[in-house]
Amino acid sequence: MADKPIVTSKEGYARLEKVVRQGRIQVGMMLTERFNPPIYALWKMIREGKLGQVVSFTIMKPHKLLEKRRALWHFSKEENGGIAIDLLIHDIDLLRWFTGSELDSCSGYIKKTAYPQYETFYDSVNAVVKMKNGVVATLEANWWMPDSYFTFGDGRIFCVGTQGRVEVRTTGDCQAKGEPFALLIRDTETYIRCENVALPTTLTQDFINRIEGRKDVIISSEDVLMSSLAAIEIDESLEEVRLC
């Protein structure tokens, strides 16, 4: 079981794929967002058809940099993978999970606004991706969340469907400093706060279930592979913008 990102290049992916395809061991990655209660609730609403046909997603993920607490390898593209691979891995994994589809195409920008002392460190990324089933998503991540915020960042997911829309505040309410939650609006009702759905298992137990041979797992080895590959492909598609 590895933290994300498990690989940072096509070469690393090829090695990972070889290990996974051999089938001798199970390889896990901490795709923790699938186990965030309101995110799981959104997945279930999509699966049950409560939002109609899914049209699009917008996923925002500003993070605190906390530069002085970071190890030097964090600022190296070769070692860390860069902001797109490091932070968008969760978002592309959720898109695959929500849509049941794979990445089709991507375009966007990776931007270096500051920190000239770290040559390969880029501080923000904006990407538009299309999944093979036609769902389009806008992904945004950056290292510019103010240090005064109560947690590491202010994550949001906006899901638009033909019969409703949901906003998930993945890191909680910035005013109440509470737990993550989701808001739902449909033609028949104004915004309501969604009840969290009980998670069937934890990330750790889910991985143990896979080791024991169960098929009804939340994260499969194929998810680890395909989400990693998609993050690398997104990174490779981005145009660089350097201001320093």
C-alpha cells in the first residue's frame, strides 16, 4: 500500500503494470477520497440515477504549501511528479469512479508563478478533461491556500446532472469548521443538506478484502493502474506557463 502518487512517469507506470499483471501480490494506493462520506453519497446518488444523466463536473482543490515544512524532494518534478500528478490523481480517480468511464482527452495549463529557487516546481494547474462517455470536467488545483485556513485546503466538487446538481465540500464548512458535507438541489426541492451514507468499509479493510480475493471492493488494482496512467497523461498534455 503506497501513498499517492505511486508512479510519476510512463516508465514508472510500465514497471507498476508489470507487477500488477503478474498477479503475485496486490498493490494498493491511498485513494482516500472514495472513503469520504459525502463523496461516497454522491457516487451512490449518481449510481441510483437521482441526478439523471451526468453532464459535467468541476473539481477545485487549493492546498496550503507550507514551504518550510516540505522536504526538498517535494519541489522536484522528477521525484514528486509535479502538481498535476500529485494532486489531480484523486480527481481523475473520482471521475473514473463517478462516470464508469476512462479518460479520453485533456487540455490545459500548468503554471509557475513563484518560487524561482525550485526550477521544476509549478504552483497551479487548470485542466479540462473529457471522459470516453462524453462527460466533461474542469479540474483546478494550486498551492495558494492561505495558511490561516482551518485545514489543508478548501476542496469542492460540483456535479451537474439533467435532473439535479450536487456540491460536495470535501474538507468541510469554512465557517463552522465542521465535517465534509454535500448539498443537493433538484426541480422538486431547493438546496438540502444530504445525509451521509454509511460507508461499507474502510480503505484498509477494502485492501485486505482484495488480498483475500474478494471482488466487491471499492478500489481494485485496475483502479490503481488506470488512475495513475490518466494522471500521467493529463500531465503530459498540459501547456507550461512560466512567470519566473
